[in-house]
Amino acid sequence: MPKTSTLQVQGRDRAGKGAARATRRQGLVPGVIYGGREEATLIALEPKILNGLMHDPAFKTNIFEVEIAGKKQRTMAMDVQLDPVSDKPIHADFRRIDKDTLVRVPVPVRFHNELASPGLKVGGVLNIVRHDVEVIGRPDDLPDHIDIDLTGLEIGDSVHIQSVALPDGVKPTIARNFTICAVAPPTVMLVEEDKSAAAEGEEGAEGAAKADGDAKAGAAKPDAAKAEKK
């Protein structure tokens, strides 16, 4: 189940780039709450609070009761724009939700029991294809993370989305049975295989060269015999 927390923000009177820049000059992050049957609500957030929320892997699956002047709106974070130079948040978008709202969100993946994987114990490498899985569902049905059990995985084994149990009413946005992770051979093993393949290639090339040389030598012998007869 997603975590629900209260988020206190300030209201803003004006929209537009100029108003957003003025909000940033005050040391705040401009934002907006949209969706539902209400008009968009302009807000301003404390950057320290927003930064703390963003570092939670389940940031986009959490539910925020945004409080403005004593009035609360149930929301989820949709997007946070970052400054391309400083990487600091410069704008935040929240969406109003109710119990029947369908949302698309990325759910973080957690991997467990690495020591119980025979492939990893002998030096295999866990190749993580997806650190999160985008799903669609109602806010209260969403998981805050997806658990992947690595127990029993051998080298060459992989985990696909169809082997993951999701809550009722929640499904991936991608229809195909995509890979989440796989146990790859150790790097040393791959290097040794490459060396063996290269050695076999060199032996094959030497054999071909020798055979070609013998063929040329055999072809030259009749000519030499003719020269001796003359």
C-alpha cells in the first residue's frame, strides 16, 4: 500500500514564467495541482522539504494530502523539473486523485536473497534490466515497491514480469513479458571464453595457411619435374 503523508505548502496568486521566477527568488519552488473537476491550484514549496520527498524511491507512488490554508487536497506527485546545471528542483506538478482515479506510476524494484542464488555465489553478476516497473492502477491499490526473490537462480536464469505477483487491479503498462533481471556469467569466465575463441580462431587460421602452403608446394612439383626432364 502507498504511504500517505501531509504536505504543507503556500498558495500562489499568479501564474506564468515571471511569477514562477519571483517565487524562486523568494527561495521557494513553484508548483501546480491539477486534475479532477477543479481549477488548477498554484502552490509554492520549501525546497528542503521537496528534496527530502524526492529521495524516497516510492516518491511517485506515495499519496500527499497537500494542505493550503487549512484546506487539504489528496494528490500524487506527477513530475518535478530540475535545473540542468544545479540539478535543483525548479517546478513541481501534483495531480488530484480520488479512490477511482487511474494513474500510471513507476514502482521501484527491490532484490532479495542474493546469497541464496547459486549463480551469484559462484561469481555470477546480477544484471538489473529494470530498476522500476511502470504500472497502471488506482492509487490505494498501488504497491510502494516490487520484491524480486533471487533464491535458486543459476547463471543464465532470468526473472520476467509475468512471474511477479501484483495487487489486484494493478497491471504493467507494457503488455509483453519483459525481463526485470538476469544472472550473467562472471566477467572472468567471459574473458576466458573470449580467449579460447580467439585461440581457436588463430589455430584455424594457421591450419588454413598451412594447407594453402602445401597445396601451392604440390602444384609446383610437376613444373619442377618437367624442368628436370628438359
